[in-house]
Amino acid sequence: MKAQVTFLDNSGFIVDCPDVVMVFDYYRDPAHDLVKLLRKDTDKPVVFFVTHNHADHFNTDIFNLAQDHKRLYVLSNDIPTREIHDTMPIDWMSAGDTIEDLPGGIAKVQAYGSTDAGVSYVVTMSDGTTFFHAGDLNNWHWDAESTSREAHKAQEKFTVELDRIAEAHPSLDVAFFPVDTRQGENCSAGARQFLDTIAVGDFFPMHFKGSYETACDFDAYNLNAAVKARTTMHCLHKPGDTAEVDQ
């Protein structure tokens, strides 16, 4: 499947597929790309995915978007309900949940755990193409602050969640994963383990929170030859940056 991926901000992406527009973790859209796309493609259904309730991943503006489209919201169960009306088309998800037969050829959505808030998602299209959005799933330890015990516990927690995903999905076509440069020199440790464990076709770092140059220094990931051969690494860092994937 061919799809155009557009970076919104932080961990937000538009994935424009032939029969559906998927929007992950909309926080803001400084380049107005989503509005432009929705005006151009009025016939496509729009599915909004929100992994958790952090303000840099969830913005209630999504409920005012795509009102002239068929739309659906796939929300983590930690999203507050005060802005949500009973008539809104919503599927609530917790880790371990699965929903099927969504609009626009989305065959299945599976929610997996996180090492912070909410969930991560694997979206499987009707042709078998898979998209993964990690939300805040990562190996969250901090070079300047974490003790060795804290770092070890973070590693264990991440490995448990990652292995659970890999058991069901040893390969993924497209993956969005946090590389937060505030973590220090080892900011890509979680991404490296993720790419070592699961065969990924196209990889997009996100959640930079600092220097995108560091997050996009893929040589510093120290990836092995097998990963380098099978994975295309993308650096979308400016709102409105796009890339085409063809899986």
C-alpha cells in the first residue's frame, strides 16, 4: 500500500492512505496540513487515534475537525470525557483490546501497553499493511538522573511490552517511535531495541523534545547490518514535512 505520511508536531502524524485518512496523536497542526487535506479529500473517512491523555498527544480540537467526513475516534481509556458528547463515534481501548472492521479498509486495531500513560496501537489494513504508533512506549531512563536500578527497571518494563508486541507482530511495515533527546546520549536505546526486536520497513522517530538533529542521527543508533538492510529511516522534523511509504 502506498501512503503519504505528514508530520504534524511532537508525536502527531497524518497517514493518508488510498481509502482512509488516519491521524495519530494530534496535538497541533502549525502548517494546517490536516485542514488542507480534509478540504481536498472530502470523500475519505477520517480515523483519529489518541494513545493517551498527555497534552502534547491529545487536543480536544480533534472533535471539531472533519465534521463533513465520516469519522471515528479511537481513544485510550484514560482520555477525559468532559469534552465528549454521547453521540460522538468513539471506540475506547485499553491494552489488550482489539476492534475490527473500521472505515476505509482498516481491518483491525490492537491496543498494546505503554511504559508511561495510555496505550500503543497496531493498525492492520485490509491488504495486510501494518502501522504502529508507540505513543509513549519507550525505554524511559535518563542519563543524568536515573540510578542504575531505575535504568534496569525501565529496561525490564520496556522489554516486557516490546516482547508482547513482537510475539504477535514480528514485523511491522511502518512504525512511529519516540526518540526523546532529553534522555541524553542513550536517547535512541529504546528505538534500537525496538528495531532489533521487530523487523520494520519504514521507521519515523518522534517526540524529539529537543534537537531533532540528535534524534535523526541514525548512525549514532549503532544499528546492526540486518536492521540497516531492511529498514528505511525517515526524519520528518518540521511541521508539514512529508514522506511516501510503499509497502
